[in-house]
Amino acid sequence: MSIVVRPANGGDVAAIDALLRRSFPAEDEARLVQRLCIDGDMVLTLVADDEETGALAGMIAFSRMDVTIADKAIAAVALAPLAVDKAWRQQGVGEALVQAGIAQLGAAGAMLAFVLGEPGYYERFGFAAEWAQGFASPYAGEYLMALPLQGGAMPCGMRGAATHAPAFAALGQDG
């Protein structure tokens, strides 16, 4: 079994929604992706397809963030969510999606990527809580990690806010 990672398109919407609803205990992630798209805050959505059947094996989303360092806006994104279909777990699908997203965003000029997740998983890609320290965020702590995307270079200066798109604040508040 092998996968192909590609940018999501309009024909993937229903399959992505179904995957998110199957992969998480609540509908929050599915609603998050919907709202990020509606609000225009989605930066990149990638999907992994089963090369033989074309079935959706996984997806990853990156959304716009407002981040400042030394009072200057920095191009930054939030990784969320990452979902892999049960049949494809433990086969490198999530890793392929994260690596492809990081590569594409770095090439597009993004400076930082943030993730709120399990350190044991995301540290393998270079994410670290130390990179996120000092940013004002309601998610600050050991599970908020960042990754410099421009050759490991972190912009110098006093770290300011790291604000996720408004859809994150609405999680759990929508009916």
C-alpha cells in the first residue's frame, strides 16, 4: 500500500469532513476546518490518497496566525488538524503529510509553524516548546510548540503575540 500527497480540492470536502468526524471524539475538528475555510484563514490543506483505490488516507490543515516578534508581523501558520484514517495509521501517512506541509510552507516564505499537540510525536519534525516560549498565547505551555521554517532561523527580538485564527476560539462554542 502506498499514498500520494497532494493539495486538497473542492472534490475532497465531503471525504475530509467524514474523516475528521471519524477520527476525533467530537465534531470540533470538522467544524474548525469548515470555519477556517469560510473565514478565509486556511493557508494549506493537503490530503493523502491511497494510490491504488484513491480513497482518502489522511489530511492536514495549516491556517493563518497573527504572530509578532520585535513588534513586526511574522508569516506564521498553525498546524491543525492532522487526521489519518484508522486503516492507514502507523504507516507513515501522518509523517508524510507533516513533512510535505512544512516543505511547502517554508518554500512559500512562512517563518514559523505552531502546533498544539503531543511533544513525543511532533518533536521528530523539529517542533519544540522552547521555540514557542515567550509568545503570548492562550495555549502556552508544554504542548504548544513551534518550528522555524526558514532553515531553522528564528527571527530575533522580543516575542509578542501568537494568535490563532478566530475559528480556534470558537471551538466548543458552536451548537
